[in-house]
Amino acid sequence: MSTKNKRDPTICTDPIDATVLADYWLAGLPASEEEAVEEHLLSCDSCGSRLREVIALAEGIRQIAREGSLRMIVSEEFLKRAAEEGLRVRQYAPPAGGKVDCTVTAEDDFLIGRLAANLSGAKRVDLAICDERGVEQIRLPDIPANPDATSVVYQESITYAKGAPTSKIIARLITIDEAGAEHVLGEYTFNHTRTIPGPAARS
């Protein structure tokens, strides 16, 4: 019996993109697209294997994110799930151009800064973390930024914050136009007071 027309399930001529596989695993696809992915996976060992790799990677990143140790942009859904799991989320929301007094306790699991900004028309947004003199120390390039949103939800590393000395931190949202020029969407000052006993970490 000829096998010329039989497709080898270990070789895929139309592989599913890794981002689509991740959205499928996180239940983020429209119903019609989800059905198409499921149908493909039923007959494709290659994409099934890649899905397992995506799941392993996603779970590893999720575990680190759950520990609150990453500096990253998070979603409202992420915060909702954290609250549902009984985790303690401390949040501060300075206005653009404003400042806020802040701290963190040993009981906190996440430290969130809500950075209010008009994101409409911004094709790329960077987040710069600066010292008290305004000198940039860290930059998160091309962060997820919904043009319809009124703020960016930034997670500071809870591990660093718990050991940080009393200090002032300045965050800037920066948009970059097609010519490469930078424009500040908003600047936010966090006056951090250390309240946890013990030696302070160095930045």
C-alpha cells in the first residue's frame, strides 16, 4: 500500500506560531481559532511537541512572576488572579508629573505602580527607571501598551524593594517616534521609605 499521500505527523509543513500556541494554552484565542488549533494538534505530533515546550516555558515564567521578583509590565487579569490566590498586592498610582510616598512590608507579595498616561498614538513605549537625579539606570524597551488604556501597570521587584534603602526613584514612560526621537509621556516620582529591619540592599 502506497504511503506517498500520508502526512508524517512528526513533520509539519505549516507549523503553528509559538505565540499562538502560548495564547491557546492560556485560553486567550477566539473560539473559532482555538478550534482550528485543536484540530491541527490532534494530527500533528510536531506542533504537539512544541506546545509542550511552550507550556514548560510559560509555567516557568509564571512561577517566577508569581514570586514577584521580576521587573515587568503586568495585566489587570494577572493582578486579579493574584488576589484570588490570596496574595497581597501593594499598589501606588502617582499622576503623570506627580509623586507618591511609598513603602513595602514583609507581608507584601507584589509591588505595583500604576503609571497614568495617554497612550493613544504611541507606536512604541519604553519604561525607564531612574535614580533621584533623574539618571536612567534601567530601561524596559517596547513594553506592552494598549493604546486604549489609561495607564501602564508596572511590577517592581518585591525582592529588591524589601531590601532597598530609603530612596527616591523616578520612572518615565517614553514613546519613540518613527524617526527614533524620544518623547516623555509621563514622569513619576516614588519616595520610598524603608520599613523592614535589617541591612539595606545596594542598587
